[in-house]
Amino acid sequence: MPNLMRLLSDPSNVYHPSLFHRVPRELGVYVLRRRLEPYVSGTGTDTVERVSVVGYSGDVRQTLQQYFCEHTRTAFTANYRNTAMALRDQVTHIDCYFQSDIISDETSARAVERAMSELLEPMFRPPQESDNIGLEAARLARQTNFRNRVSSIIDEPMCRVRLPNNDNILADFIDVMTHLTMDDDTDYEVLTVPQIREILRSRGLAVTGKKTDLIARLRHRRYGVQDE
């Protein structure tokens, strides 16, 4: 327990670059998300759903490693960077998008970033008149067909990273302690595959595979990019 409390008091200790080793080093868009379920069920407390930041990068893995592990992001202005760092430890998951049919160059990546920002309404974003998006990207982001395509992929990231932030660590610890004396296999075996997948989805875990694989994934929660 003392080691856990030390870890929670300084979460920067667990933001290791290996968290992102399976994120492609490619042009893409990333969404920093916060999803926090009640620690205790039946309390009537709502699940927290927030988007902190939407961004694009020519090398998404490098950007995320800088953002979470090195505490730097040279593309941000000083005020942007400082505010983003304040939000860093509130992020539980990162969704990454590399769909080549919509993100093919820097212009289209900037347009996807703009469209997603308007659709998701992140907590922190620069004013449109000063965000230096570029005329062509701004024009593309306003096109109805393009926005519809962006909207269709929001819930289909090509990879999702689960972070060891305070909330996730504490939720996992409570989950382990709660189920130490319970027959976890029996609990999950009586559920249908769609029900199990909904639980996985709510925890930011992959939802593909056979029922036995899904149950195993529920009982062995990990950080970093989730298996598909």
C-alpha cells in the first residue's frame, strides 16, 4: 500500500515511453479523453466523459511521448503548453486516428483536427481566428461530406492507449480488492458477448475476439495500447 500511495502522489513516475511503443509513428490525429466511472456502483453518480485536447501530428507516437513522458511539446505556445500540462494527469485514454482515406497529408490532418474539435468540444482549444489552421484546411473542415466522414470515425480509433493516471490506477486497485474473494469467471460467464463487449468498451479496452478472450481481457487490465 505505501508503494501505491507513493505512485499516486507522483503519477509522472509511471508515464514511461513504452506506453506508446505500439502507436504508429505516422501522420494522424489524437484525442485526449477522460472517462471516469464511479468507484462504487449503485451510488447514482454519473460517469465522467470529457475531451481535453484534440491535436494532429506528423509523428503521433513521438508527440505523445513528449507530451506525457518528457513534459514538452514544442509546437505549443507557452500558455497552451502550460495549460495542457495541467490537464495531462486528468487524461485516462487517448484515441488515435490514422485512417488514410481521410488523413492523407498535413492539410487533411489539420482539417480532421478542426472538425473533431468542433464535434467533440474539447475543454481546451485555441480560438479559430488565431489557430493558424490554414485556408485550405479550414475550407475542407467545413465541407459536409468531410465532416460526416470525420463524425463516422470518432468512435472507431485505430488504436486506443489506456494511461496509468491516478483514476485508472485507483479504479484497478479497487476492482482487484473487490473481486479477491469472488468467482470472477462465473460472473462473466453468465453474460452474453454483447454485454461483455459493452463492459470492455466502457473501460477503454478492445472488444474483438472470442468470449474466452474477452473475459480474460476483463480480468487482466493493462496500460498502453490495447490488443485488438
